[in-house]
Amino acid sequence: MSIGLRTLVLNADYHPISLFPLHTIPVEDAVTRLFNGTCQMVFEHDRKILTPSLDMRWPSVIARIDTKRVKERVKLGAEGLYYRDHGLCAYCETPLTLKCITFDHVVPKSKGGGYTWDNLVSACSTCNLLKGDSMPVGRWKPKKQPYRPSYYQLLDVRKKFPIHIDDENWMQFLGKWEAPVIVKS
């Protein structure tokens, strides 16, 4: 049974494994990592673990013991496209949310277009439906050329959007954030 709290995971150098997306795990999994010796506690949540055999609080931030750095990766998916395209439909520039984003193949799959950074854009459902399998000409040419972003390019954009975190202690590991930071209570 999950208690709903999350733990921020850091590399051994105390940098987040990933800020894009923010790499967190359930607190129960963090406790397992602490006990199996792969991580160490950095900060605790205010809530105690309710068990007679343990006197500890749920972990809020843990750091890997292994000094081999987990590399930042950018996965091709809704979140990556959303931030690469600045949260806008590539065709009509309507603001999107992560929940309502659709992928559009610039060159349709039916005409040989692949599932690649250079051929996918964020689209509102209306534009995606209207475009259908049209080629990228006229109205259906994206306002900005799609490209494969680096982790740091996406991170720069990500910091312009609000972020929800479980603990204010996480902020010291996130760096300067331009948009509001909402601490869940």
C-alpha cells in the first residue's frame, strides 16, 4: 500500500539523476534502496514510518552510492515534445497541457514518416484531426522546424513552466526555476 509520498533521487555527486522529467520514486522504494545499501539518506520527510521495529522518517531525498553517473537522457514522448515545442500546438500555436497534447507526424506515417524527433510535433487534437495524412505544406507546415533537443535545451524550457514538488528541500537540487514552484502539502 503506497502512502503517496515521493523521494527525489540524486547521483552520488548530489545532482538530480534527471530534472527532465524530475526523477522521483515512491518513498517505499527509497527505503528499499537505503536498506540494500545502494543509496544514502540526504533529507527526510516530516512523516515517520509507522512500524514498531524502525525509528525513522520517510526519505525525501536520497543519493546513489555508486559514483558512476546516470546520464541525462531525453526520451521521445509527450513530455519531451511538449517542452521542446514550448507547450504550443505546432500549427495554430494554441497553448496545450500535458494531458491534452497529441503527437503529429509532420510527414504522415502513411507516407513514410517515422517516429523521430525530426518528424514529430506537439499538436492540439483539432489540428491533428484536420491535418490527417496531409503533407507539411501551407497551413500544415509547423511554425517551427522540429529537431532533436539536448537534455539542457529541454531543461531550459522546462524551467519556464511550473513544477510541483513534494518537499521544499528538493529546491536546492533543482537550481534556479523561472516559473512557480508548488510544494505539495
